[in-house]
Amino acid sequence: MSLPDKQRIRATFARAAASYDAAAVLQREVCARLLARLDAATEPPPAHILDAGCGTGYGAGLLHARWPQAAIVAADFAATMAATTRRQAPAGTACAVADIEALPFADATFDLWWSSLTVQWCDAATVLAEAARVLRGDGRLALSTLGDGTFAELRTAFAAVDRHRHTLDFAAAERLAEAATAAGLHDVALARETLTLHYPDLKALLGAVKAIGANALGAGRRPGMMGKAAWQALAAAYERQRDADGLPASYDVILLTARK
Ligand SMILES: C[S@@+](CC[C@H](N)C(=O)[O-])C[C@H]1O[C@@H](n2cnc3c(N)ncnc32)[C@H](O)[C@@H]1O
């Protein structure tokens, strides 16, 4: 399945800038795990860092705390996300409205290219080629994205209702590693962890997806084409997966690091 069109993804994220932080529990956890993978391997400290797909600026804040001397550029193609980062990120962070598939930066600009939970919305090969282009020789790359185990429970529930796909076709980790190598990157290292969040009910789960803007496929709202009976069937199918903590939603998190 191809990605939803870029205008739609951008517009959906742009609408979510104000609600993003309150719902971004998984996103903060993944940033922390990505930074932990990078920490040990990043010497000398990066002087110029790009946060590619910065959202509201949480990652830029973490990167600043880890490398206070670094000049950080935070880029997002949704103008309201970039504007929120401009307000919230540490002083000195430069913000750009930019597409990470076609970056407005010169070759060999950055020592660290960082991107958390954004590449799943992009063409990975294009993004990685751009990352390799803007990285300096020996620069580091760190990205997190989602694998195809993500929202397994939601897919199971939708399968009881219709045959359409309602979640992204998440990149397989191996394909991503191949794309990194094809872009000319070395020392490609992969890690994969399943994180499971719990929600009180399906409405709360889909509301959280919508609040961060990840609903461009329609999974974050009661899908417009879905009638009441189908909605009830979906909710009932999801209920069958309830455990002691509530309704589970799995995120198959892929962490990739590499060097130019
Ligand atoms: C789930 S958010 C993650 C934000 C942030 N990295 C974090 O960890 O909180 C994904 C972000 O990627 C941005 N995005 C998606 N595709 C993009 C692209 N091609 N170029 C730039 N930004 C993009 C969206 O606008 C959104 O702000």
C-alpha cells in the first residue's frame, strides 16, 4: 500500500500541533531510547545537529541537554509544528519549515542527523539519501521508526469489520537497513523493541492517535465511511483483546544508527 499523499499528511500533523504534547507519551519514550543508543557511540560530540521531523521540539530539547554546545536545526514540513518548536525548544535552536525528503541545506552540513518517528510517513530511501548528503564525513545518523507489528491489535479488530487497510504499511527493519547501506552509510545497527500502551477504550485509543496527528489514514477518528454497526463491531472485536491493564496497542519500534 502506498503512503497517503504528502499534503494530507502535512495538513493532519499541522492541525495536531496544539494537542500533540499531551498525547505524545510513546514519542517521548522512543526519543529517550534512541538517544541511549547513540550516546555511547558519539565521540567527538556533534557540533551541528539536524532534528528531521521535529514535531513540537521535544527531541531538540533532549539533544540540547545532551550536547549543550551543539548548534541544532529543527525541521518539520508542518508550519505549525515548526512554529511550536520555535516557541518551546531551547534558545538558539534554529527552526525550518522543510521537507526531510528534499532538505534546503548544503551537502556536508551536519555531524548528527536525528529523526524520531517521522520516517514511517516518508519514502525511506529518499530520506536516507538526503540524510547522507547533508551529513559530514564520519557524521552519525540516528532514526526511530515503526515496524509492521505496530497496531497489530487494531488491525486484528479491523479485519473483523472490513478488508481495507487502516494503518500504515510500516517499513520492515531489514528494508530500512538496506536503504541506509544503499545511501552510502556504514556501521548500520538495528534494534527492535515492542512497546505496548494501554487505553481505557477504543475511543480513547483513536483519540490519542488523532491528537498527535497520526490519523492521515483515518485510523484516528471514527472513520467517516463507517456506519454505527461497523463501529460497534470494531469496538467489540477490539474488546476481545482487552487485558488486565486495558486495551493494548503495540508499537513495534525500530531504532537504527549508522555512520557516513
Ligand atoms: C509523530 S511526529 C514526531 C515528532 C518528533 N520527532 C517527536 O519525536 O516527537 C512526526 C512529525 O514528522 C513530520 N513529518 C512527516 N513527514 C515529514 C517530511 N516529509 N518532512 C518533514 N517533516 C515531516 C510531521 O509533521 C510531524 O511533526
